[in-house]
Amino acid sequence: MRARPRASEGTATVPCVPTLAIDIGGTKTAAALINNNDEFLEHTTWPSPPTAAQAIERITTTTAPLAREASACGVSFGGPFDFARQICIRSMHTQGWDHLPLSQELEQALGIPVITDNDANVAALGEYQQAAHLAEEPKDPLLYVTISTGVGAAIVANGQLLRGAHSLAGELGHLPIGHDKTCNCGQSGCLERAVSGYWIERDHHQPAQDYLQDPDNHRAWIENLARGLWSATVLIDPALIVVGGGMTTQGERLLEPLRAALTDKAHASNRTPPAIRIGDPAGRTVLLGAAIMGREASRGSR
């Protein structure tokens, strides 16, 4: 364990105590100790257990030494989350999370303030901060979109997350894009129904990575994705779109045609296209976003 950062001798500055960040995913859980300069002091990962009770026990056991060095904890949860009440709505991957007061349980176990949000919101905060480190302009508003098993999104405007009245802002996956297939949400025509890994495999009986090797399939997939992102662009007018999730392993094969499609749509509407880039594939910006939230919790301003 690295020593806790200390204030310079001869000053009255309060020591900069690092923040514990935790990312709870369907297949992997990660934790890090991050200082106020966004530097990772410790970082560890492990396979996510199959139930919520087992997951919380493993998180507590693994992160207790880190929590003793931290002022607070921020958590990214891989599923819908009621931010106002700090309660899990459900997990899309594992059992036992429904209506679980996750922050309260972790606060009791770790002995420090804990604040949690869904993974898309947390990643958006991290990507926004990363853009600031890179002096990337423009970046506000920022639209973060994750494309993997499903489709999620989050919006950062004026440096603040837009969560919505029911913690459900950013449900980009359920924007209609014009097809007639029914989604799990009950609507027809959803973006997620057309572009997510789950639905590609279910409709075409092969993994998305195999299905998208065919150039015609990939071209149609890009066009569907561009329709959804363009609808969001018309509504939000983002300066920057950051695309994350498993599908981004395609790299430029995804980014180049998607950027071209959005540019064409912008020109046809006499608008300026948003900048677009691929997010951090290693998941470190999710942990960074969790640390940012944790710092607010440590100030009592959640």
C-alpha cells in the first residue's frame, strides 16, 4: 500500500486524502485508490460473483485496506440505479440487486461515505474529466454512449450530469429509429433493438463480432447507429460524443464511417456535426468518474 499523500511541511493545508473508486460490472469488478490529481495509487480487478450478496462480501473484503486510506467512495453500478434514494433498481446480469440500498450497505461495511450511480453516468463524468486533461475542445455538452450487450447513454452539460426526474435520463437505446421490431421495453423501433450485441445475436444466431464482419451487415449497423446518434444530436446539440462499450474494439472501423455518417446528416440539415471519439477501452475513466463522485460525497454535497 502506498503512503497517503501529505501536505507540504510548513503549511496549514489539509492533506489530500485519496478516494476509493469501485466499478461493479456483470463480469468484472474493479477498484482503485485515486488521488485528487486523478492519479491511480492502487488498482485491482476480479471476476464478479454471481449474486449481490457474494459481490458485496468480495468488495468489502478486497477494498477494506483501500478504504482505510480513503476519505470517501464512489461506485459505478452496471444497471439502472435510483440516484436520489441510492438504491439499485436491478442488474441486467446477476441476481439479488433489486431494490438493494447499495450505498448504505457499503458505508456500513467500509466506514466511509459512499455514493453510487449507474455505469453510463459514471463513465460520462470520467470521460468529461479526461477531455479536460487533454485540453480537448469542444467538450460541453458531452454525450457518452455505451454500445455492448445493450445501449446506454449519459449527458454532461455545464460540467453536471443530467439525471432526470427519475434517474432515467439518457435512455438513448430506446429512441425510435424507424424499424418495426419490438424491443424488451415494449416499444417498436428502438435503437437498442437494432444495434446491441444481445439483439444481433438473438436475431441473426451468431455473435455480433462475427455478424459485423460482413461489410453489408456492418454498413447497415453503422447507419442504424448513426440514426440514433443523430436524433440525440438534434435534441441535445452535443459538442462531443464519446462512444464506449464492447463494440468499440472495432476502433477506426467503427469510428470512421460513423463520423462520416453524422457529418452527412449534419450537412443535410445545415448543422455543425459533433466531434466524436472512442472512449477509454480499459475502464479507467469509469473509475475516475467514480472518484469524482466520491469527492463530492466526502464534502457532504452528494
